[in-house]
Amino acid sequence: MSSIQYEITDFIAEQDIRFVRLAFCDIFGNQKNISISTAELERAFNTGISFDASAIKGFKSISDSDLLLFPLADTMQILPWRPSSGGVILFNSELRNTDKTPYINDCRRNLKNFMDMSSAKGYSFGIGSECEFYLFKLDSEGEITSKPIDNGGYLDIAPLDKGEDIRREICLTLQEMGFYTERSHHESGPGQMEVDFKYGKLLKAADNLITFKNVVKSISQRNGFYASFLPKPIKDKSGNGLHVNISLKTDKYPSGEQLNIKMVSGLLNRLREICIFSCPHVNSYERLGCFEAPNTIGWGYGSRDLAIRIPSAEGEYSRIEVRTPDSSANPYILYHLICEAVMEGIEDKSPHYDELDKNNIDSKAVESLPSSLEEALAIAKKSDFLKRILPESVLTSYFEEKEIEIASCKSASDYYKKGRVLFFEKL
């Protein structure tokens, strides 16, 4: 065992840890895990823990179904909401084939490979995401209702804001897990919340978002509520956005303003192709164009109804903000695609760069975002950008699942309602 593995073994003994979760994400951003006893952890580090990958959508076929999970020692997290006696720790895990080679559909590993490549070229990305969610009441049998926890609005306080205590518990739990939470508040919709944590390096930021959603759901359920990251859970109210703030350090462009403009140019060129992953559900397109969620590909320095905004900030907080994604996106794939688009702009591979005027504070609308999942899928299928970045097996499986979702929603008499019901209890 490595030195860090010996440290983990000592920690497990000292803290009375009894169970270990080996976690990973499927290509749709759903976290999965296998729970093992601490006695099995050494074997997991050395030879991996097998599971039936044919049971995971977008993974393997039944004729070649085995995959191995290898815990990543430097990702260990204690789950503070579990019992302190006989506690539980979690590791993000690497997916490998039975011959120990990397599994091509491991979206976390693919993001890590990009991060290593971009770092070797002198780029250091930082990501900070603002993730919104709703809190809904449960009925007497513990089933989800459509009634939000309150009727509060943006930045309201108690008694209008009835989610204050839950947000506080979420923040305290995240802090116990090593997160630095910057702020939390009631959002615009009834029962809608937001908790923001400090930006991190690319891979850590994606891990943090997955962990954040897990914490939010677990703490909310423990308090008798259901946390929903569905893009548009209430038709006539604000949707759940995932605003992605990107910063970049590189010696090639020391000027923050010039660098930001180039980053914007790359993103403008690829937002339509990325949309199938940034807005991945039928319900996602009910959010766009309403309550400050953009539906055109524009940019600017102030307005919040633009696809890309350059906030007024200095130093380490200088960044660009991408406002198109929603909370149901897979962060490993989303961040990978966004940063690839940014690099195209930095390296002058974007045809939009000459159209941008850094002295013009008005928005520049370039094109419209897709108006439906069906349109986004058609655009994505023609995208050489996606084919260059993502494995063919990921695209094939992902597109097939989106076709099933579209067909299922079209068969319903109420398109919006069906899109909401299909995923309400999953997201």
C-alpha cells in the first residue's frame, strides 16, 4: 500500500469507520455507488471491485458486462450526516476494464485527461458554479408533492423564507467536508434556494458539484423535504440554473480583459453544439427564455439575461459567467466541453472573435439557442466539435437515450407535464 493508503487505514481505525462507498457517475451525471466494508478496502485499492456495467445506462452490453471500481485515495470524504459510530466514508472511483485499462466512458477520467493536457500547455482553469434547487413538501407517506416549502422570493428572510435552517445545515455539513461556502440565500421562486461555494480547479469543481447535490438531497430528506434540481419544476416560476463561472490563468494573455473576450469568443461559437449537454432534458427548454434564463447566444458586461456575462470583478474573481446550463447537467462532461470551447477562443480558432468589441457594453446576439431537446439533438449529431472531444460510445449512448426521452414526451397529451413527471423524482 502507498503512504496515503496507510494513513487512510489509520484514520478508519481511529474514527470507527465501518463502511466505504465507492462512487462514480454515469454519462448522464447520475451518481452511483457500491458500499463495501472497511475490511475490503485494501482489495479495492489493489484489484478493484467488480460490478455489472450492463445495468448502467450508457455503459456496457450484457455480453461484456464487467467493470472494476478503483477508489482514488486523494478523494476521501467522511459523510457527516451518517452515524458517528460505525461511520461512512466515500471515495470517487476510477472505472477500469477487467484487464485494468481505463474505461473509455469514464467521464471523470476524460475530464482529468483534459486538465492534464491543458496544464501541460500552460492553462490553469478555475470553475465556480452557482447551483439552484427547489424544496418541496412530502406527504404523510413520504411521497413528493408539488407544494414548495414556502412562498418566499429573492433574498427574502424568515418567516417568508422557510428554508433558512435547511440551508444552514447544508452549509455546515459542506464545511465539515472541507468546502468553503461563500453565501446562501432564498432564490426567486417559491421554495427555491441557492448555496454557492468557492471556485476550484477543474476536476475538483466537478467533484464538488456532485457532492453538493448529494448533500442537499440527503439533508433535505432528513428534514422532511425533497430537493429538486429539475430545470423547471414549476411552470410559471423561475427555473433551476447552473451558472458556470470560469477563470483562466495563462502567460499567453496577461490582460484579464483581453483574455476574457477571447474566452467569450470560443464559447459563442460552440454553445449551440454544447446545449444537448448543458440543457439535457425536455424540461430544460421550458426554463430557457424565462426569468433571466437566456434563449439567445449573446454576451455583455452587465445584463443577466445573456448567455454569457462578464461580471464586474477584479483579481482572483475576474471571470466569465455562462448562464445557459441548468442543474441537471453532468458537470464532468459540461466543464470539459466548455473549457475546450474556451481554448479554441484563446488559440484564435473561433470565427466569432472579430465580431466582439470589448468597448461595447451592449449585448451582441449571435444566434438563438435550440428551442427544444429535439433541435439540440439534431445540432449535436452534426457536431464535429463533439465528435472530436467525446468518445463515440458516449455520444451514441447519450443520443439514443435523448431520442427515447423525446419520443416518450411526444406521446403525452401535455408535453410540459410529461417532461416534468418523467424526471421529477430523479433530478
